[in-house]
Amino acid sequence: MNTLDGKVALVTGGAGGIGAAIAHRFAAAGARVVVADLDPAGETTAREIGGVFVRTDVTRLEDNLAAVRTAIERFGGLDVAVLNAGIGEHGSFVEEFRPEHYRDLVAVNLDGVVFGMHAALEAFTERGSGAILATSSLAGLSESPMNALYSATKHAVVGLIRSVAPLVIEQGITVNAVCPTFIDTPILGEAVPFIKDLGVAVLEPERVADVAELVLARGGTGQAWPVVPHGDPAPFAFGALPSIMSDPHHPVPEAIS
Ligand SMILES: NC(=O)c1ccc[n+]([C@@H]2O[C@H](COP(=O)([O-])OP(=O)(O)OC[C@H]3O[C@@H](n4cnc5c(N)ncnc54)[C@H](O)[C@@H]3O)[C@@H](O)[C@H]2O)c1
């Protein structure tokens, strides 16, 4: 069954890279797509897929609310919010800490997801259904000494989706993340050949779109899906840590893994 046919999707960071690949894939599956990006190149993505572009700075709550409003006004509602806009880390936290850069990383990679989630949840709660899919990173599941602050923001996104999922499961809303390894997009800048020289695979953005589509089709919630070169895509199996959620007064819904 095609879960995207006739649906309305918002894709932040949809001007290029992974976001554009997801926007194209969703449109090909029959979705109407709102491309939200700071970069006016999002206009081109939107034109290519018969969607709508809305200039959006995800670090601003009002912009996220306006992007969701655009989906409702232009397409009659919102079914899927892909919170994908992000920036990479430059320089080493240990050798050269730049507080402004840290603030930017948190503003785009974390605030952007929190604000986008808030805006989408308002629309979804009213409707009684909806799916949120955030782009975290493999650096959101493992240590990543090359970009420690980026990694911290991406871990935060994983914590966020896992924690919000149980709060909205009764409203028919799913909240998941994809966690890609290295993907050949502008965010990696000049690093692609160096990564490849290390023998590490760099995947095409369409691989993330494959997994994004699969996550939505599976319909689970609270899951973080690695996007890696090997094996069949599957949600990351978190270890059985002691959890306050195992408190019998706050049971974890069965659908949450
Ligand atoms: N490429 C990789 O190796 C990789 C791996 C794991 C996760 N990711 C994540 O995937 C997501 C997409 O990145 P990408 O690889 O496609 O890189 P990219 O640079 O091609 O795309 C990022 C997009 O986000 C947009 N953006 C940046 N700041 C914004 C803001 N304040 N408001 C709105 N839009 C903004 C950019 O204009 C751009 O279109 C990011 O969250 C990134 O952290 C990337």
C-alpha cells in the first residue's frame, strides 16, 4: 500500500541534499509537498515536483508555524512533517571552541526540530493523525569525536522523538527519526573524497528517501532508523537501560520500541 498517495508533506531543508531527495520521492509517491528552506533554491525543488516553496528559517518558531499554515491553506491539511534542515560542525570543539557556532548548531539542528514538531503537532492533534520524521544522524546514536557538538544535537533529536512518541500515540501521531551515515550532499563540503579514502561508504541521498518511505509505511513510533550501506533497514535496538518510563504509573505503550 502506498502510504503517501494523496497525503500532504512538509519537508524542511528541502532545497537540496537529503531533503530534496525526500521531497522528490514523496511527490513521486503521490504526495503534495511543501518545501521549506532558508535557501531560495527550494523554489526549484518545489517547481520540479509541483509543490510549493515557503521561505523558512527553522530557527524561528513563527516561520515553522507559517510553513504548516501554508500546507493547510494550499493543500487542505498536513499529514507528514519531515524535519530535516540541518547544518554541520566546522572545527574542533576541543581545539577551537566558538560559542556562536555552537549556538547556530543548536538553533538549526535542535530548535528547528522542536519548533517544527510543535507546529506540526498543533495541526496533527486537531486532525487526529499525522507523522513526524526528523533527520538525526548516525552521529545521534554513536560517539562522533570529529564533530562532538553536532553529535550532541543529533542525540538530542533522538531523545526528543523517543520521548514525544508516547505523548501523542493516543492521538494517532507517530514520531520517528532517520539516522543516516555519510551521505553525499553539500553539508559534507570537501570531506567526501577524504571519507571515501578512509574506506568508508558515502551513500546517495536517495538511500535516505528509501528509508524515510519505509518508516512511514511501517507505521511504528518512537523509532530511530539507521541508514547504512549494509543489511535491511530496521529500527535501532536500544539497550535495556534502567528507565523512569518503566515506572508502573507511566507504562510505555506496546507499540514503542
Ligand atoms: N549528509 C550527511 O552526511 C548527513 C548524515 C547524517 C545526517 N545528515 C542530516 O541530514 C539533514 C539534511 O542535510 P543534507 O546532508 O541534505 O545537507 P544539505 O546542506 O544539502 O541540506 C541542508 C538543508 O538545510 C537547509 N537549512 C540550513 N539551515 C536552515 C535554516 N535555518 N532554516 C531552514 N533551512 C535551513 C539548507 O539550506 C539546506 O537546503 C541535516 O539535518 C543533516 O544534519 C546529513
